[in-house]
Amino acid sequence: MKMKIAYLAAFLLPFATPAAENHADSVVKEILSAVAAVKAAVPDAVPMAFWDFDGTIIKGDVTEGLEENGEQRFKGLVEETTYAGLCSVYKGRDGWWQYSKRDYPRMNEIGRWLAWPYNAQLFEGLTVASLDAFCAEKFKSVFRKWYFVSSLAMLDALEKAGVENHIVSASPELFVRNAAETLGLPRSRFNGIRVAEHGGRFTTQLEYPIPYAEGKVEIVRRVLLSRPHGIAVAGFGNSYSTDGAFLCYIVSQPLPGGARGTALMINGGKPKPGFEGLFRCVEQTDTAGR
């Protein structure tokens, strides 16, 4: 029997989920301490944490993919849908070349305000159900393997403690909302660049604000106002340019009970001028599937 147990342990060990990095527990404790103070002052308070997605929960980018050391670790959903024939603008190898080598770089030169929303406009006429099914399968089979262990640990601990986790991403919402099942969150808590849907099909009509930089602040405000006594107690991001504004908003808002919000910058590098000392900065490397 002992030999069987030893054999089983040796077999399972390589597949065990890595432990969260050292900062995860202390970040959660800091946030829950603030939640306790808020609840003592406002018992009906609904504490909320706001997360960027790409580079914050997942290593890489679900829209653009992930490359490391010159190797492609996974394809982004624009590429995947182009090859799968789901994209209404680009098809197959030639379409991917046109998008990745010509059209998207040109728009990016003009500005992210044009390029990033374009990714959500590529599916005009496609049924919502068909894209949801395709993206949900990619999250289950591919993307979940690249979630940061520490981000999952913090998100899960906060959710279990009664803190609502909301996603605010500059990726298309029609992509990121399909992470709902793998993260154990309702689809309604996913906010991304959004296009209108009519008759169960996608349009190219953008819905504002665009969740990039200051636009993320507007999304956070809307979510807070959607619930009586909604209070932002924490924010998580990975980029000073895309996430700095909403993280600043969270740490600058006075909270009931004298509490203070927590903002965590993950793998963001050296703080940019104007952001010094505002956020707690950490490095995360370990990834694992659920």
C-alpha cells in the first residue's frame, strides 16, 4: 500500500498547481482589512475589486497571443478566428497577412483608440452563439493554462470573502467574457471593448466608453453605480498607460471607516513619472491551468 501511495504521489507531483508567490497572501490580507473597516462603517456595502485581464490575469494577450524568446506560445483570438473562418473581414492565411502586416499596423500608427476597437468590429453578421462557443473552448483548452497562479489565488480568495471581482479589459468583450467559466465569475462582470448585438448577431457599432486609460475609470464608475453601496476596494493592472488611470482612481477615493483602496501593479516595471509610490508593485511568473 505504501508503495502504491508513493507511486501515485510521484505521478501527480509534476501536475500539481504551483503555490502562489509570496505577495499573494499579504495583498489579500491588506484588502480584506480595508473591507472589514468599510463593512463596520457601512454594513450594506458591496466591496468590489477591478481587474485588467491581459498581462494581469493571463500571461500574454488573448487578442494578440503570446510570444516568448521568439516562439509563439499561443495564438490570439483574432488569428484563431481568421483561420477558423469566423472573422467577417479576413479569411485564412492571406487574410491573416493582410491584417497583421498591413491593416492593423497602419491603424496602430494612428493610435490605439482606432486600432484596439477595430478588433471588436471584425465579426459583423456572425452569430453571437457561434463566436461564444469558439472562444469559450479556447479558454478551456488553451488560455487557462496561462493564467497567473498568484492572480488566481488573489481573485479566488477575494471572491470567497465576499468581494465582487470585475474585469475591465481593453480586449474585445466578445473575447474576454468567455473566460467566465474558467475563472468562476458571472459573464455580466466582464467589461471590454463592446459592439452592439442585434438579432443574435454582431454589428460594427461601438458602445462607449472604450475601456482604455481614462475610459476604464468610466467603466469602474458605472459598475459601482450599478449596485447600491458599491465600493471599490482594490484594483489590479499591468500597464501604467492602460491601467494607471483606473488604479489611481481606486487609491484616491476615500473609503468608509478610514480605509484605503489597494492598487497592485503586476509586472509593470519601473513606475512612470507621476506614479511613484502610488501602487504596490510585484512580479509574477508562475502560470498553471485549473
